[in-house]
Amino acid sequence: MSAQDSQRVRVAAVQPRGFPFDSASAVSELCATTAAAADAGAGLVVFPEAFVGGYPWGLAFGTSVGGRKPAGRRTFGRYHDAAIRVPGPETERMGRAAADAGVYLAVGVIEKGATHSPGTLFCTLLYFAPDGTLAGLHRKLKPTAAERLIWGEGDGSTLPVLDTPFGKVGGLICWENYMPLARMAMYGKGVEIYLAPTADSRDRWQATLRHIALEGRCFVIGCNQFVTKEHYPADIEILGEFADWPDVLSPGGTSIYSPLGEPLAGPLLGEAGVLCADVDLGDVARGKFDFDVVGHYARPDVFEFRVNEEPMDAVRRAVHARHGRP
């Protein structure tokens, strides 16, 4: 492989149909789609936020200020059952899919069991290497609005940027991308292919993706699910909560942008599908010719930024050497 070839890769942004509350079917879809994307030449395959486990558009889980209904608690229990453990049998299947296809794979999941408390769920982005290993994970730092009813907050210990043969890959989930300092943490780690899996299908989200591409001078892959009410299990007790929502809960909006904010693919709306783009990592350096947010355009003499990457456990256990205490 020449040096020029090593800077090029085909990326695939997947916009699948939704499988809320049905992780087994979501993983099966992931395996099949990953194989098809690899057959089409992709070296990096990206799936949306909360694809495995589900993003529960329209559901309030029986909550109101000062009250929670029993039906909502039961539905949360069912949502918790659909979440996956990392590592676990579902991640083993995803890793095999990445290895069989020989690709880097990124997928949004709902994760359980990540802390000492079994009840907390996290919105998590998993990274798999072409050998099938789990190469990294990122837990969403700040769930947005009603997401805080069902997801906990990640910490700075899960902000990876992966070194790959074709460049540095990392990113943030959905509205984390509106957090300037979170983006700066990614830029500071040299991200070149920036992943932005989301549940936001509005037109204004495209402006956000383009801004990140221009600000970070990086390729940006934004992907979402195509979800309708029919994708939900019919026996969930609280489906009446989204009675006033449209039949199409998420039309999608998956897209790919260049380091100069140029659209390379998408946005894809109103259907499931896969978008591919051939990217040349040389465009990153060429884009930074006139703007490099952590390079020649930075002013560390004026602005100082620190990222706390320590795990923030609720209970910390100190080791006492004195008096023979364990």
C-alpha cells in the first residue's frame, strides 16, 4: 500500500430502521449491514446513537414533576432489560461482525451495569477494531432534557480517539456536540474523522455538523435512525404517550461532510439506507492551512483548557497501609 493509499478510506454511515426494546434484532441487523458495507469497500462503518437498546422517541415513562406511574416503571424495567452489558454476548457478536468484515465499527448502544449500581443506564458509543476487539467506548457526558430520566452521565475517562491506519477516529454523541469544551477535547486529541451519531433529524442539525467540520477541519460522519411508531412493540403500556407525535418519529438525516464543510453524502431522509463516501485524509492537513484550532490558530498564552480524565466513581476505596488495615 502506498503512502497515498494509506490516507484514503471509504466510510459508511448507516441509517437503519429502529428496533426499540429489541436488542437482538438490532444486533442481527448490524451484523448483516456491516458485512454489506464491507463488501462495498468500506473500512469504517458507523451506526447511530442508541441503535442497540433503542432511543425511545415520544415516551415519558409515566413521569411528571413529583410523580411516577407504575406503568412507566414497568416500561423502564423493560427498557433496562433491552440494554446490554459491555462486554457481553452482544458485544461479542458485534466484535465478530467487525472481524469478519475486516472493518472498524462504531455503534451506539444503551449500556447497563457500567457502575456498581445496576439500575443506571448509559448512552454509549462503542468502537471495535478489525480484529474484533473492543477498542474503546464513550459514555454520553450530558443526557439532554428528558433523556436524564433514563440515562446517567458519563465522565472524562471515556473520551477516546483511536489511531487507525487511515487516521484518528473519535467523536461525541448528539447534543454533546453543542458543548464547545467537549469538542475542544476531541480536537486536542487530533481527531481527523469525527463521529456524531445522533437522534436529531431536524434540518438545523446539518448546520451543526458542517460547523464541526469547519471548526475542527475534520471529516464529520453524522448518522441517525429511521423510526416509525410501527417499530415499537405493540404491547408497551405507555404507547399512548406519543399519541400526538407523527407516525414517523425520526426521518433520519444521516450525512457526511468534508473538512471544509462540503457535503459528501446526504442528508438521507424518510427511509433506511447506507451512505458511503471516499475520504482522503490529506484533506485534513490541506484544510488546516488557514485554520487549525489547536495549532497555529490557538492562543495557549491567553486561553487554558484542562480535561479531567479520571473515573468518577460514587464510592472510592482508599488503601490504608497503617495499622494493618486492608
